[in-house]
Amino acid sequence: MISEISNRYAKALFELSTEKGSRTKQILKQLCDLRDLFEKNHEFQDFLKFPMTKVEDKKNVLITAFKEANVLPEVESFLLLLAEKDRLSFFSEILESFQNLVDKANGVTRGVVRSTTVLSQGDREKIEDTVSRYTKKNVILTYKEDKELLGGLIAEVGSYTFDDTLASHLKRLKEELKRRVH
């Protein structure tokens, strides 16, 4: 669950990004890249989140990092504001909320598909087309292997669950047989 603080910061950034000629996709990409960079460098992450680190020190480190990374001015000022307000610990949550706002504005929904084996590109496209037609939105799916499934796949997209596993087929067959007997 995303906190109210994170939602407020994400909404403010979203409004700023749409005022500036709709740079939301560029800002989102840079924020994702920075998140990945922060997550890879635990010492840097710990330094930014450590409550005893002075705000000015955090801001100076960020400014130095931005010079090398060629960061958009909106992203730079946003992260410096987070440092100033001691909200860098909310960065991942804010990013998730911001991504939700961008997705909603672009008619995109995200989901996860779990299957017993790695799915071919053709199978992935069929799944995405089916889910997209059902939800009436563009779909971005993440694919994961789940060895606990007996066969088939489960797609969880928004509030929808598409269950095409062997276990669900057997359960439906069992229910059908019970109905026919009674």
C-alpha cells in the first residue's frame, strides 16, 4: 500500500510534468533509472536514508551525481526537494505512485503472469492481446516462472485474475460432474 505522503508527492510531480509539455515518460524513465542505480549501490542508498546525515550533505551528493547523469531539471529539483524535506526514504513508493498516475493517464494497466515454463514471444503476445481486449486497456505484463503450478498460467492484472491452470480446469470439471450427477 502506498502512503498518502507518497501519493501527494507523486501527484505534484505528475502535475508539474504535464505542465511542462508532457514530459511524464521522460521523467518516469529517469526516475526508474535512478531507482535502479540507488538499489544497486547500497552504501549510497544508506547514506541518503540515514537520518543523521545532514540535509546539505545529501543535497551536495545528489547534485554531484546529477552532473554525471545528465538528469532533467524537474527530476533534479524533485529529488533535491525530497532530500530537503527528509523524504528520500519514500522514493520507491513515490515512484510507484507516479507510475500509476502515468499509466492511468495513458490507459495502461500492469500485471504479472505466472507460468510453469518460460513462455515464447508468440504466447506472450497472445496473452497480452487477450488481456488487453478484456480490460480495454493497453497492457504491460511481467512474466515469472512458478514451479508450484501444475500447468498453464495465471495472469493477475489490476483487479482481474485470469486462471488457466490445470488445477482450475480440474476444479471446473469436478464441479460440472457434480452438477450433472445431481
